Amino acid sequence: MKETGIYGGSFNPIHKGHVQLAETICQEGWVDEVWFLVSPQNPFKQDATDLMDEQVRLSLAQIAVRNHPRLKACDFEFSLPRPSYTAHTLAALRKAYPERRFTLIIGADNWQTFPLWKSPEEILLHHRILIYPRSGYPIDEAALPAGVDLVDMPLLDISSTALRHCIAQGRDASYGLDAAVWEEIRRKGYYLAK
């Protein structure tokens, strides 16, 4: 059975840190592949006025993973009811792909709010969870429940918010973006201040 990591997010825009994290999780043998599940609407971010169109974010994610055979940009949530609840998405993925086992990949910040998610117990019942470190969100590894693991990797200090701010001010954001993603953002004028 293929182990597929589900890494959901706005990816507004996808950056080098996202891709490096997914590659590391594959290389360390946690999963066979990672799907970047581009979320059309995060229920915790109802007022996302700076959220780029979902098709644009998907396209940029596809560009970012083009040279990474074990990574895939995925629009699975685009056809599901909104807002996108992870429990519903995972249930729909289980039904659509019974030959795969899905592992949820979340940041330490999301793990701290996990009890507030819709049906967290259902997620834990059906899926392994991998937590990656985030600055300011310490995780007590000994206190993690069965089926939840902390991925030992360095903190990645790249932020989509900081990159958007940088681009809006007309500054160079290439430090955090795949070269082809940065070129597409510049060519199309994405994230520029209006």
C-alpha cells in the first residue's frame, strides 16, 4: 500500500521551505510521496483578502514540484464543499483512493490547535500524523499520542506572508522561491500592491 503524505495549505505562494520539507519527509522514509493539497478556503482563515486565486496557487505549486517526482500539487479539495475541513477531505481521499494510506503532515502550530479542528478524533483514528517544527511552538514529543510523530528536521525560516509583503513592496523575493515560480510571479504581476 502506497504511503501518501497529505500536506495541506494555502500555499500563497508555495516556497522553498514547503518543498524542502516534503522532500525531507520522503527521503527519511516517512512516506513514499507527498501531495501538496492546495486549499481553496481554510476554515481558520475566513477573511483571506490577500489569498490569490486557487487556480493560480495550484499552478505555482505545480511549477515548484516539476522536478520532484515524489511530490505532486493536488486540487482534490477544489470540488469539495467549502470551507475545507481536513476530516472531510481525508474521508473523501480514503474513499477515492482505497489503495493508498494517507498520512497528514502539519506544523507544530497546527498541532497546538488540532483539538479545535472538526472531528480530530476521527482523523487520529484513520491517519498517522507527522508534525514538523515551527518556531515558537515547542512540542513535547513524549506527550504525543500513538500514531503522531515529530519529524526531526531543522526549522525552515521562510514565510509565505513575508514573501507576499516583499513582493508587494517591489522587492526581490527570489531567496524563498523556486526560480521558475519567482519568474511566473514577476511575469504575471502576482502579489503586487494594488
